[in-house]
Amino acid sequence: MSTVKVDFRGTLGRFELNARFEVPARGVTAIFGPSGCGKTAVMRCIAGLNRLDGMCSVAGDVWQDEKTFRPVHQRPIGYVFQEANLFPHLSVRRNLMYGHPGKAGAGAIGFDEIVGLLGIARLLERSPRHLSGGERQRVAIGRALLSQPKLLLMDEPLSALDQMTKDEILPYLERLHAALVLPILYISHDIAEVERLADQLVLMRNGAVLASGPLSELQSDLSLPLALSRDAAVSLDATVLKQDAADGMATLEVGGGYFLVPAEPLTLGTRRRLRVLADDVSLALETPSRSTIVNVLRARILEIRSQSDHRVTALLGLGEDGQGARLLSRVTQRSWNELGLQQGLPVYAQVKGVALVRREEPLA
Amino acid sequence: MNLHVSADIWQPIRLTLELAALTTVILMLVGTPIAWWLARSRAWWKEAVAALVAIPLVLPPTVLGFYLLVALGPSGPGGALASLWGARTLAFTFPGLVIGSVLFSMPFVVQPIRNAFEAMGEKPMEAAATLRASPWRAFWTIAVPLASPGFLTGAILGFAHTVGEFGVVLMIGGSIPGRTKVLSVAIYDYVETSQWTEASVLALGMVVFSFAVILTMMLIEKKMTKSTS
């Protein structure tokens, strides 16, 4: 299978970097970690903008190893910087076309398609100086895509924008993700962004890679900081089974169970992503008879971790046998003890809140 | 006072414009790579090079002129160069004047271009590289247009400074009519020979010229700050 393989080590400025990971060359891979942990340094090394010892190959194509170092302009990348970094002396149209290979090399990503996807048709003849922050970033994304990259690198493309503008751009990113078969590396320190966009995750701390793998796996790994953080959650890819026309409640299937979620009309058979916060999942030994909580799922306690704030985070496997999708639950140490909960025990997971976080995509 | 203006007055004007134009062209060709290197290099000794380029700013023109006279004279490298086409020396010749003017006006061209390259920063060039532009293409399509106010300022300053040069020219060019006698030297000569009319016509012309140059520069600067904000 084609992968993005990276192994860099060395010092950049005062910074010690030791980054090694291999992720599938498809979908969105988020590089996630606190500010200053070396995410941008890794991405710049992949692009060839910085040079550290190590290796880098994308889908079998070696960009760097002991012998070779391919210069930036010979790597088939698209790079979206934190600030849009448009060329101020060129119109939006000429910015978009700057990296386009021209008629001869016109590739799979067409001008009209991108302009439509990003909603920038009415900006084409304008100067980048007269665009809003969100418009600039959309043009920058389009410009990167039109250079026909084999790998799109996005360095916190939303971090310079306010929340409203972020919410305006995120749907475009999701559309890209659904419409293009192009692997994307996406740097973020915002877990909400990651939960919406990412398929795989590379977790970084202090210049090193802690773990990498599918998003839901890393989210539910109790040995990683993500599962113990304040806003710990799991992302579940679910299929829309049915929807009640009267009250809008949709039934979505995940491995080992179903979730009922109130929603705008959904298309049956499509995939949606659900997010369930650990704080929103409480545990019961028997199914509660009368309650406003609509989602009560059978599950098994797979693993537990006590935290210093006298709370317990438990990893649950859905289904009677615990073989289904993973959920996280966070309860107080006191209720844990009072119910006599322990690893391996079958329980009922009461889920107070489920969020639909990603636009629909057709069933693969 | 004699109100008749000598027709000779045009000769130094033409010579000065020729010298300044040629000097400016050479300075753009030589100064641009130097400015680029100074703006982008991380070599620790680059400021030493920058200081060397800037020396004419503080050096008395006669000092530079003296060394140039030695260097361009029959026993210097300039003389050796001149012997290739059978001449004895580059001193007191038009090519000698051009060499002197290029060195003397260098900082006025290199500094604004370097500043413009530095103000542009690395980012546009990095963006261009990630869009498959070779360094050569990125330089011409991104760096040069973005730094164009710096080029314009450099060209104007280089030209104007060459027009106004006196000390260096006097040392290495002397005052040979039609060959090395430029405006500023001509004014000096007219005063020496009490041709006040010619001197004041040329002097007034220089005042108007200088005013126009400074005004143009200020307008460019204003436009530059507006476009970067």
C-alpha cells in the first residue's frame, strides 16, 4: 500500500526534532500537538523548505535519503501556509494559475472545478490585497491544488482566522476531502478541527512523534494523552440507517450498536461522523426505565485509567461481547466504587450527547 | 556680466548624461546580484561585504579617486587592461570615469534593492518554490516585481549621484572637454574663468534636477508603503 514515510532527526535552530512516522497516502492525516512541538518543522522538511538528516518518501517516490535531496520545486506538493501567502502583485486568477502546469500538463484537478468547489469565482479578477482573510485562504488552497500535487500539505490553514471564518472554510475542506483523491497532511492544534477532518493522526510532543495511526484508535488509547485530556472524545464513522420523518431522529449504525441523533434530513446509506465526548458517557449496571437519555448502549469495560482528579476514564467496547466500536467514558471515582465497576464487566453506556461532525459522504 | 551663453555648455551636459546612463545600467546588472546575496545569505561575513560596498558613503571622494588613479594608471591593473587595446592608461579616459562612478555610486543602488528584497521576506519565494517554480523563474516573476520600487529607487539614486559626482571625477578624469569634463567639473571651470552666466545656468539646472529626483523618490516611497499595508 502506498504510504507517506517520514524520518527526520536533527536540530533546527534551538529545536531538537526526532520525527518518524508512516501513514497511508490517502485521506486526511492530522499532525496534532501543542504549539511549538515541531509540527511545522516536520512539514517544512517534507516540503524540502528545511533540511534535516533523514528520509522522506511518498507513495514509493523517494524525496530525500542519504544520497538524494530533491529541491522544493521538484517535489509534487501543494503547500498551504498559515498566512495565505498570496502573491500581492498578481490577480487572484494569476495566483491560481501560477503553479498550473499549463495546457500540456493539465491534470486531474481542473480550474473550473476548483473555483467552484472553493466558491471563489467572483474573486478572480481582484487583487489579493482586497480579499478577506477567509477568501485569501481559500484562494491559497486553490492555488496549491491547481499545481496538481500528489500530496497536499496544510500548515494550520485556519489558525490565523476568527471562529466565524473558520466555520465558513471548514465545509470547503470537507468537500475537498470528499471530492478529491489526494492525500492531505494537515497540521492543527485544535482537536475540534482534527475530529471533523482527520482520518489518521500523528501525535507530536516536544519534537517527537508519540504515536500515529487511525484517528479513533489514538483517541481511545488510554496510554496516550488524548484520551485523558479534558475534552477527550471518540470519533465514530457511522452509516445512516433510517430517519423518523415526524421528529427528525436518525438512526446511525456503528460497530456493535446504534445511535439515535436528532438531525436535519439525512440521506439514507451515507456515512457520517459522530463525536462522543468522554464526559457525556455515564455508566449503569441496568437499563434505566424512564430517562431523557435516548442512547443507552450495551458495552463492556475493556480498560480503565484512574486520574489525579479522582475520576476514572474507561475504555468501552460496544456490544454484548465488547467487540464493537470504542467509546470513552469518564465518571467519578466515587460512583465507580459504589457500582463496583471493574475491567471486563458488561455495562450500559448512557450517552447524553452525540454530535454529527462531518458532512455526509457516499458509502464507499 | 556677459549674457551670452557659450554653446560649449551642451558638451558637459551630454557627457554627464551618457556617463550616468551607462553607470546606472552597469550598476543594475552588478548591484542586483550583490543585493540579492546580501539580503538572502546567512554567511557571517556578509556584513563585511556590505560595509565594503558602503564605504564610498563616508570616504572622501578624493581618497577613492586617489586609489583609482593608482589602479587605473599605467602601472596598475587598469593600465594592464588598457594595454590590451594599445592604450597606456585608463586614467583620464571615459571608461575610467565609468569604473570610478560605478564604484562610487554602488551603495546608492545596492542598499535600496537589498532593502526591498529583505522587506519582501522569504515567504513569497517559498510559496513560488512549492508551486514548482525554479529559483530562476521565482526570481523574475516574484522577487523582481515585488522589489520593483527598490529597483526604481536604486536606479534614480545611482543616476543622480553619478550626475552630481565631483571629487572622484576630478581625480581620475581631469577636465578634458568632450571626454572627461562632466557637469560638476564644468561648473567649477566656469567659475574659475569667471564665466558666471554658464556657471549659473548649469547650477540652476542641477537644482531643478535634484529637486525632481528627491520628489520622485518621496512619491515612490509613499506608493511603496501604501502597497505593503
